[in-house]
Amino acid sequence: MDADPLNTTPRPGRPSTSHIETVARVQEIHHADRRLIIREVAEDVGIAFGMCQKILTEDLQMRRVSAKSVPRLLTQSRRTIACQFALTSMSKPKTI
């Protein structure tokens, strides 16, 4: 039998971190500068590119639009503004 049945002795390798803490760190860095690319965010947090991409797309519900990551769902106020803008721009006569 082992002297330490729960195997609580420290093991070599990378220390584990909470996924919630990692998501919070990615969100903090991303909100500070939305122009950062995924690779740069991953390097700042110290995680793999694929994990950073998964956090941004699945956990934070972001997608890429014209070189910026934006929330997938618009809030009601943003949706109203977008609709008003679309209607205004459609009603203007086109000039050449």
C-alpha cells in the first residue's frame, strides 16, 4: 500500500488552473484590446491557440467580424439602432 493513498504529493509538470479563471483572463485581455488576434491573446494568457479559440467562440460566444470579435447576439438596444440605421440607409437615394 502507498503511504499517501490520495496521492497528494506534488507532481512534476504544469500546474492545473481553473477553467473559469482562464476564461476570465481571456475575457479581460480581449475587452482591453479587441484588435488582438487569437494568437496574441493565447500568448498573453499562456494557453494553446486552440484552447483560446474555443474559449472565445464557445464560452464567450464571440465570432469574427471584419477583424474584430463581437458578441453573437445583439442586445435589444443595439438591435434597434442597427435596424434604424439599415432603414435609413435603404431609404436614401443612391448617388453616383
